[in-house]
Amino acid sequence: MFRAVLYTQWKSSRPVLLLAMLVAGYIPVQTLRSMPYKSADTYHIPSLYYGITTASTYYQLLALATAAVVAIASWQADAARQHVYALSLPLPRWRFVLLRFGAGAALLGTVAAAVGLFGGVAAALAPLPPMLHAYPVGLAIRFWLGALVPFALIFALLASNPRIVRILVTAGVTLVAVDMMLAAVGVIESPVIMTWMAEAIYASNGPLAAFLSKWMLVDV
Amino acid sequence: MSNAISLKHVAYRPSKEFAIRDLTMAVPTGAIYGFLGPNGSGKTTTIKLILGMQEADDGLIEVLGHQIPQGAPQALARIGYVPEKAHLYASLTVGEMMDHHRAFYGTWDAARAENLRRQFALRTEQKVERLSKGEAGKLMMLLALATQPELLVLDEPTDGLDPVVRRDVLSALVEYVSTRNATVLVSSHLVHEQERVCDWVGVMDDGALIAEMPMNTFRSGIKRLRVSGAPPVLPAAPFTLLGRTATAGTEEEWGVRGWQPDMAAWVTAQGATLREVIDLDLEESFVELLSTARSGGTL
């Protein structure tokens, strides 16, 4: 069953996944190629650090984008037919949802594997300065776990009852709009809800905390 | 006689405009049950309730001995379902769709699937999204039959198909049912088509089941009488008078249910003359029932 579900998701999201893998290959190659040194003995630390941290941002953006697309693709085929086929299958709904989630997580794993593979190859080909090491496997795991969080959030939202999602989104947008209006007319000093949301999301134990740290291919 | 499907006092309101009201219905095991009704009468909604796709607000639904929706997965493993609209994954090919479906059914009969694929002239490499309506209908029937179901639930399976495809689909269905003795619930608004294959009939209108009986009773029991000189008020009749329509002069047409030839004496006893007893085909009977139900008459 899992193979069958995985295959349908692979077929519907294949172009995006292949593109994500290509980008995963391009990021380390481009980063290490543009380093202002010719060999491991001649390097410029600030430029090297800048290049690697920029690549970290690219990895994070790639993880977010891939997670969003894979989550949407997980339900797209079912949603297009009002979930009739899925609901007619002889298995409990929770189990089907779990199969879809597992397949999405596995597909994110292929992009994470590409991140690790291409990162490892690029680092092996680039002359790294002494004391610096490449961590392609660590980066791949971080990429996969990091991508799983937004994937799970979007997946859950799309798996929910559309009416509940509409109510939640409408309530959220209304609250934020009122908050911003109150701040704009000076009733409150700054948008309270927006600040609270940002703090909750990016707190060290928040759902997107992984995106606050650097995703370094090369580190000490 | 046991029932493959049993609904008792089921109520469901999916929207403000439409509701299923106090629906009690029974599909006997082994029957080919024609589920008739005009578009929007609630046939598809009832089918979705039967399959556990939607949850009733009230009442009891039992399918193949399983309570629905709690036992829906166990029941669905023994049901072949062909929905009203194509529900297949567009990105897959015919072969991939068959493999995908097989993964969920331990009862999948690969040989039957392959035979049906050849019989329906479907190519494994054809993309589902490029299938014509007829090809998609045939693929859905193939998937339903290859799981060797004890119960087939077909929602307008031939709607919009050309006569050749319709014949192919129906003959595959009849061949399967005759060899497996499966129960079939087939919904349609194409009344003449039901007449050929069904042995039970249920008529749905505006969210309620207005009649349910063996096809023979339905077909032979509803007649149109041409009567003249009948009094305006009639005493209780030995048949069900569905409706009275004045035609010319003192002549009237009566729609009746449960008519027997010896009841002509009762008509004469009312001072009326029975001029003609007209046999109705299924479609005319269906229309007679619907118009009676809509005018609030006794069914």
C-alpha cells in the first residue's frame, strides 16, 4: 500500500522534486566555486563565511518551498476528485492520511539525500582550509527534519475539513488586521498579535526554530 | 431473506436546501436493485452514506453485516464501487492505476482484470487524464469487478456513455453477476436501462424513498385506466388510486397501483364504465409514481 501511495505522489510531484534536487546540487557547487581562494593555503575567511551562510539561507528557502509543494501535491490528486477514490478504499481514514504523510516525508527525504550527496561531492572537490570540515550528512538530516515541520503544518491544514480551515484562516486574518489597525491609529504601541505570533513561531522551542540556526555545509 | 444493504430511519442534511428524510431501504442479498430517481433526488448522497463517505445525522446503516460508518473499511473491502464521475488519479496510466488499486485489495483477480482490460480495449500505457469518458467508465468498471466484490454499488455507471460502451459495460456487469451471484445497487435516471437488468426497484424523490418493490410488481402493478361516468367521490378501492385526470367529457384517466383484472367489477359497481386498461412501461410507471408523490397523493 505504501509503495502504491508513494508512487502516485512521486508521479504527481516528480517535476518539482527533480528541480529541487537540481537546485540542491547547484547551491554547494556555486557556493564553493565562487570562493575567493585558489587552494587550501590561500583563503579569505570573511568571504568564505559569507558564502557558506548565504548557502544556508538558500537551503532553508529550498526546504520551505519543497515542503510546501510536496504537501500540496500530497492532496492535489485526491482534492481534484473530492477525495472520492480515497474514501472508497478499504482502510480507515487515519491510515490513509498516515500513508500520504509517510510518502510525502519520504519524497522530502530524496531532496535531502540530494542535498547531502551534492554537498559531499562539492566539498570533496573544493580545497577546504585547514580546521574546516564538510558535514554533508548532518546538513542533509537538518534539511530533512527542517523541511518536515512546514510540510507537516501545510499537510495538516490541507487534510482538514475545508470549512474549518476557512474559519481558522478568516479568524486569523481578521485578528491580525484589527491588531494592525489598532497599532496604526495609535491605540496600541505596536501590533501585539503579530509580535506574539512571530515570537511563538521563531522561539527556540517554536515550530520553525530550525530555520533560525545556520545550515552549514562547511564548519569548524 | 437477508439484506446486503439495510437503512433504517436515516436522516442527513448536507445543506440547507436538501435533506434525506427518514430513509428506510433494504437491498436483498443477490438482488440487482435499480435505484431510480430524477437528478438531485438524493441517490448519490444515499450511496455516499451507504459507503461511509458521509456520516448520517440519524438512523442505522448496515452493509454486508457491518455497521456504517464504523465498519466501513471492512465493508468496502467487499464492495466494488463505480462513482458518478471519474475519480481516478490523472497522472497515472491505466496499468499503474490497476497496480495502485490492486495494492488495496487482497481479493484482486489479476486474470479477470487482464481479461476485462482486453475486452474493454484499454491499453496499459494510456494516461488516465487522456481517457475518453467511455474509456474512464470502462476502467472504473474494470477496477470494481477485478476485486471480486460481493456487492457492487454503481452510481449512474452508464450516464453519458455511447451505446456501444454502455453495452460493453452492462454485459461485463451481467456476466460478473451471473457467475458470482453478487448483489448490485445501481442508481440511474435512465429508467428503460434499469428495466432490462434489475429485479428490485427503489424510487427516490426529494430525499425520500417513495416506493420499493420487486421489479415485476412494479412493472405489472401500475396501470392507467380509461374510465367514464365515475362519481366525483369514490369509496375505498381494492387498489391504490394514484391519480385522476379528466380528459374529455366525463372521461377520466386513473393511475392505479395493485390492479388485478377482477377489480373491474368494483369500477362498474361505482356506476362507471371501464373503457380500457393500459399497461405502462417502467418509465411511464416511474413518472406516474413521481407525479403522485409530488402532488401529495397516496402511494
